[in-house]
Amino acid sequence: MSADEVVLDWRGPVSDAEIVDLTESHGGNPEPGWWDRIRGHSLGWVSARSREGQLVGFVNVAWDGGGHAFLIDTKTRPSHQRQGLGTAVVRRAVEEARAAGCEWLFVDFEPHLEAFYLESCGFRPTAAGLVHLTDS
């Protein structure tokens, strides 16, 4: 299935159970109730659904209420990976953050995702700092 065969939606309905299922599909460790807790803090999200209505892709756009938005929780069902869907979902999130008046969209990622975010999605590298809050 290609990215052209799914429907992308901005701020469309997505249930917590669907997020749990999508997260489990790629070997992630879902936290039931997570989506219900954080949805209200989001600028928006992009959902990607198959023709049958299954959630096959997702990304959340958190924000500070002003000019800074944060791309988090990009997820693609394994059956739909490496077909351009993740890139399409992220690009839609970029468009919507821009349309909302955000000046900057940040993303952090693990090293193995560098080509995806920098080359496919158009992010540029930048210096950043990080504090791991659960370290003693």
C-alpha cells in the first residue's frame, strides 16, 4: 500500500485504543490512557488511515501556545513503512503548524532516524541540550 492509498486528517478523531494498537504494531511500549491525557495539550495531530479505516500512521504536534511547536510520537504501522507514509504525515504536520502561525517546529530523534527527518522531511540539524530527568 502506498501513501497515496491512505487518508490523512488533521485533528481527526483518534482513540486511545487506536494509539495503543499502533504503538504495539511496531514493537513500542504503549501506555494506555496516554492519548486521552495529552490530546488537550496538542496544537494538533495528523492521522493516516487505510481505506478500511485502520490507523496506520500518526504524529502529534505539541506547542507552547505561541511560535514554537514540537513534533513528537511519529508512528507508522510496519505494513506501511518505507512507502512514503511517514514522510507524508510529517509534511502535513509541518504545513499545519505553519498555517497555525508557528515560527519553529522542533523534533528530536534517535541517530538511526537522522536520514528520515533531515533528508526526507526537510528538518535541519541544530545544537540542542537535554537533561535526562530520571538519572540520579
